[in-house]
Amino acid sequence: MKKILLITLIATSLVLMFTQGKAQLADGAYCPNFIMKDISGNTQNLYSYTNAGKAVIVDISAVW
């Protein structure tokens, strides 16, 4: 069992090391508009903030 876990860990590490997954958009790219409800139940629209000239940082995280 330990060998299988070790092989899986090594294989996953190699895949992550040699792929070019990126969490950011390329320079000059536009994020698609999305609409969501905030914790208070108010509807938030991404483009309403960017059209107002505000910088937007979206933090999507999970605590497992």
C-alpha cells in the first residue's frame, strides 16, 4: 500500500511540475462576466465593478 501511495504522489508531482496550469488570465485578456449572490443575498455583477473603474480580485477558496 505504501508503494502505491508513493508512486501516486511521485506521478502527481511530475504531472504538476511539467504542465503549465495557470490561475491568472493572460495580459490583455478579459474575464467573462458573471453574476452571483453575496452572503447577504444581494446580486453582484463583475462588470458593474470593472465599468466603474475598480480593480477586482476574486478569491475562491475552500476549507476542507
